[in-house]
Amino acid sequence: MPKHFLTLGDLTPAEVESLVNEALRLKKSPSDEKPLEGKSVAILFAKSSTRTRLAFEVGIYQLGGFPIFLDHATLQVGRGETLADTARVMSRYVDGLVVRTYEQSVLTELAEAASIPVINALTNSYHPTQAVADFATLLEKKGSLKGLKLAYVGDGNNVAHSLLLGGAMLGVDVHLAAPEGFEPDGAVVEKAKSFSAESGGSITITESPEEAVRSADAVYTDVWVSMGQEEETEKRRKAFGGFIVDEAKLKLAKQDCLVMHCLPAHRGEEISAGALDGKQSVVWDQAEYKLHAQKAVLKMVMGE
């Protein structure tokens, strides 16, 4: 069976820690190692992407592999070919498959039929490579992860789910503030709490952004309207009205707190321009770390 990377919850805490440390090492000590030499990797995206696509294409190339970008709309699966058949055919041509899609079930179906590793480059439910990049950024800036307070303010979405799981495994105290009706999935929260019980971290869900950011080491936010939710734009803007990460909220956090955002950002909506572009912001470091995080994931599932 190939080793897939579908969600952090499928890994052990030791594996997640290893990925974060490897991402940090790859940034600090670049090498000429080519674990993917002679291997081809298909990149199948049904959603738009800037950072994730670039990081995977460049990362595969830097590891010695050959990236092949595929637009979901131009494949036969768009004309009725089943996901399972698509996965079986791709398994005969390439050595790995990176997928960015809507439903997690699509990713699961591809992985079940494929005889090659399948990597999650984002679904509606999870964004695990982003979380690896985020915790690598935190590790570099803070020196340690255990006991850090990470405040997430906004929608309980795919990014939030992966931060909850990853933070719980790594001993981070994750405080998530979301308005009523936009909380993270309860099953994900319970799974994260079970990991926290082992790591010494904690999970706190609240409707108060002020409570979440108070004394935080890092304050994180994401867009209020994710891809595929455009019809809910006005409803979400109204619900999230008091959840902007701005200078006033940052005053409640620690003086040396970091400001984090997975990008793209909407200045003046989920985050103020001053917070995003200020001295505390590490959003560009997070974006850079996506390259190193995704190389770490590729090495883990394909480099052995």
C-alpha cells in the first residue's frame, strides 16, 4: 500500500513533528539531495491556487522530480470517467498524485484506487501542508512549540481543522474563536482534544475573539469566504463583523506576538492592512515555508 498524506489526523504526532522539523531543516540547510530523481508527479487541481501550486511544482523540481500540472476541467473525469478509473490510469503513468479539490471524499476515493501516493493540497475539510508550513514558521520564530498559545480568529474551516490537529499533536495551546454557526467540525475538535491529552497542549473553542487573542504568542486568521462559498459572501461578512484581526485586538496579545495568515488576504476584511503589513507579521515567511513543508511531505511519501 502506498503511503498517502490526506490529513494530519492520519499521522502520528512523531510523524507530524518530523515533518515540521524537516521543513525547518530544508530552509536552514539547503542541499542538492534528489530523492525524487527519475520520478514524475501529477498535480491535479480543481480549485484555483497560487502558493500551493508554485510550491509543489518548484519543490518537485528541486527534489529531482518532474511535475505535471493537470487542470481538472480538461480531464476525462470532467466528462464522466470515474475517479477510481482516473486514479488507476494515473498510477500507470506517474509516481505520485497531488490533489486540490472540494470534497475530502474525492481525495479518499482517489487514494483508495491509486497504487501511488496521494497528497492533499487542500480540500474543503483540511489543508495539512499549510499547517506544516505554519508550525515550521512558528518553530523558527519562537524556538519551541510546546506551550505556545496560538489564537485562530475566524471561520472554522479547512485551515482551522489542520491547525487544531497539528497544534494538538505538537503540544500547542490552540484557542479558536468563531461566530455561532461557523465553528469547526465537532469530530475534528474531539480528535484534536484527544491528541492534546497526550501532548500536554490544549484546545479551546470560543465565540469571543478577544478571549482567544488575549496573551497569545501568535494570532492567525484566514478569509471569511472560502472557494465555493461565494454565494454566502454577504451572510458571512455580517456574521464575522467583529472578527477582524486588527491593531486593537493585537494589543490584547503578547507584545512579541506573531501575526499569521495563510493568504490570499483581504485587507480591511478579516485582517487590517496594518496588522498584515506590520512588523509582527510573518505571513511572507509562512508563504515561503510552503515550499519547504511540501518538500518535506514529498520526501516522506515518495522519497523512500
